[in-house]
Amino acid sequence: MLLESGFGPTPPVVRERLVQIGPALIFRDAQHLSVIKLSDRWERRNGLIDAAIDDLTSWALIFRREAAAARARLNRIDGENLSTALHRSVLHALEDDFASANALSSEWIDRNRDCRSYLMGVAKTVQAFSERCTDRFDLAHLALRDATELFGESQSTYAMAWVHVVGAVTDLQAGRYRSALARVERGLQECASQPTFRPVRAILRSIEAFLRYERNEVSRLREILSEALPALADQGVVDALVLGYTAAARERADALDIGTALDILAEGEQISLHQHYPRLTLALRTERGLLLLRSGAPAQARAIAEALPAPTQANLGHLLFCVRLEIGDGNGAASRDLNALALSASRQRGRSARLCEALTLQAIIDEQSGRPKLAMAALSEALEIGHVEGYTRLFVDEGSAIHALLDRFLALPNPARSRPADFLARKLSARTRQTGEKGRESRTTVSLNKRERQIIALLNEGLSNTQLAERCFISQGTVKWYLHHLFEKFGVGNRTSLLRAVRDAGMSLS
């Protein structure tokens, strides 16, 4: 009110109050735009550059992903000879530059060891993110434990939600899917109270979508993706983008809708090229190649692999994709050599999901090479690991080759099968024999979420995909994803039939 009233400079109390409430607005309530507007009004009224207000404003801009504006504010602070290492570390983390983020956050921690505020919690969270990127999972969890304690003391709810984001991707990368899912659920509880937390909620939902798919818990997958995808592109967190777009593409491929799955991955690639995320580009192109390989287009998959860098142990997803290509081409020696690298790196780096995947491929390699005992040993170890964390799709998506191996494994004498491996093998074998192997649940009634109702209403107005995307503030790839879901829900194949089916079901088209 003081900023809006009268002319000329504001009383000193206005500046003091803004500096006082700013941290709570940013780190507790995620009211970033409010802070930016207040600081801009203060500066216009007073005609002054204030380092403390710039400090707050830069945080708000960082969390809104307005990197250029944030850096401009930070440059003004640097002119005041104040430290901006922590701000810049968060910027680097959000831009997927974990090496720079780790260096700057470590520098800030070293200089502020006695600090017990939310700022130390921010530094610890960035440090955890960086440790996770280099597979030092235990160190990441130690840093997150410290951040949790500090955010709890300062009641930084928004910051606590970010702890759960980093914790979830850390556990997911380590292959601890149960723990990752628990993290996501706690994070979603933190985000439930504030509409301003929706961007972080979209990130958590994208992580959840991937976990639910991989654990074959698909009953709510569409609902989760419907919330995550429209808001995901603007968040700029590479791990969330990889997981969200991968989960959406796999869900569509599982429904045999390969065209939409490829469109979704292409949309993600456009984001990666626009925002200069090489890790996202590599991950989604690898996923596209894997999708083509599994859908019976090995030549196209090989062309994608040849356009990518040579596979290394640094990127296990890419390496294992290349192993599958060699298996498909019948190159036993090449597939065995590449997979040996994947097995070694997975064990050394504590990546249990990737280890399980590499062991599954090793079983296929050994079977094709006429070494059935070794194949059963590799499959048994993979099943034991998979049972612990609930890995399911990892086996199912390998197709007929792994199904045949499961049958032979279950035919072994009982002493040759451990109880965990036997349990998962029976579960997987039963699933592949269900009617409609892809596991889609039948529905006797059709329910629509808010976004689906909006799209149906706009379809009724005769809008094109481009117009739908503009009106809904989503991409055309996401529009296609929604349309194919609606076609599948109502058992139709085009827009006209969809609108007719909606009317026949007694639902409103407006």
C-alpha cells in the first residue's frame, strides 16, 4: 500500500519490511512474482539500486527460470562486492551444469560454515544434486539430511519440496524405486497447500509417472501425466523432462500408439535443443531409437545410434541401447563386449536398475551364444534385484526373448531358484499370459478430467490441433497425446466419432 501511495521516495520502513518478508515469500510460499513486482515498484519509487533487494529479487527470478534477468541483478550485486556464489550455483544446477553448481555451492559452504539458515539448506540441496550427478549417492543423502533439518528450522516449505525433488531423482538414479516413490509422495504433500507450488508439483509428478510405469503401476498413469506434461516444458529441470517425456512415450508405445510416442519424444527434443540441454537430447534420442527397435524398425534405430556419440560407461542408457542393437543384429561378440562395460559400470556406481537391465541383456546374450547355464545365472541375479525394488517393465519390455527365458527359468528344479527370483518370475510369466498382454485396464464407465473436458469442448468448436495447443497453452505433441487417450477411452478412431461417443454417453460438449 505504501508503494502504491503518493509520489517521491518511500519511508525507510518500506525497504525494511520488504527485506524482512522477502525470504518467507520466496522460500516458504513460492510467491516469486510478488517479490519481483514489489522490488520493481520500490526501485521505481526511490530511484535507487539496493543490494539487499537485488539479492531477494535474483532468487525470485532464478526460481521463475528467468536466468538472464537473474544474472543482470547478480551483476549489480557483484558491483557492491557481495557474494553471489550461492545464487549462481542454483542457476547452474537448474541449467544442468552440475560441475559449476558443485564448485560454487562448496565454496559458499566453506565460507559460511557457521550459518544455520535456509541459505545453508539451499547450498546443501545444490551439493546433493551435484553429488547425485556423479553417482555419489550416500554423500547426496547426507547433504539432503542437513538441508531437511535446516529447512525444517526455518519453515521453508517450498525449499523442502525441492529437497524431495532432489531426493527422489537421487533414489531413482540409484535404482531405489520404493524410496524414490515415497519421496515423491512426501513432496506432493508439501506442494498440496499452495497454488504457487504447481511447477514443483509438475516435476514431482513426472518423476512419479516414470516410477509408476517401471513398476507397472499404471492405473493412474494417465492422470499423473495429464497433470505433469502441460507444465513440464517450462520448468527446465533436465531429469524431470527426461522422466516425464520418457514415461509418456512408453505409455503410448505400450498402447501400440507408436506415432504419438514418437511425437512426444520429438517434442522433448525440441525443448532440449531450444534450451541447450545436451543430456536431455542424448536421453530422448536414445529413447527414440529404443522405441523404434522394439517396434520393429531396426534400420531406423541403427541410424539414430550412428548419429549419436560413441557409447561409453558414462551414459549407461545409451550404452545399453547399443547392446540391444548388437543383440538384434546377432553380433554376439560385440554385444558381449559392450554389455561387459555396462555390467562393470553399474556395479561400481551402485546403479541397481541399470545392473538389473544389463544382467537381463546378458541372459539373452548367453542364451543366443549357446550358454544356457550362464543365461540362467544372469537372469536369476536380475530377478533377485528386480524383486527388491519392484522392477517389472524392465523385463516385460524386452519382449519374447525374455519371456522364453522366464519359462525355462521356471522349469528349473526348485533348489536352483531363489524365492525372490522365483516370485518375480512367476508374476512376470502370469502377466504375459493375460488377455491383452499390454495390460490396459478395461473400463465400464468413462471419466474425464478437467483438461480432457476442455479439449472436447474446443473440439466441438472445430478447432485444429494448432488452435487447441494455443488455447490450452500446451504443445501440439501434448494435444496429440490427449486426443489419442480420448480416442482410446471411448473406443473411437477420429474426432467426429469422439464427439458422437461423448453425446451418446450423456456428457456435455461445452
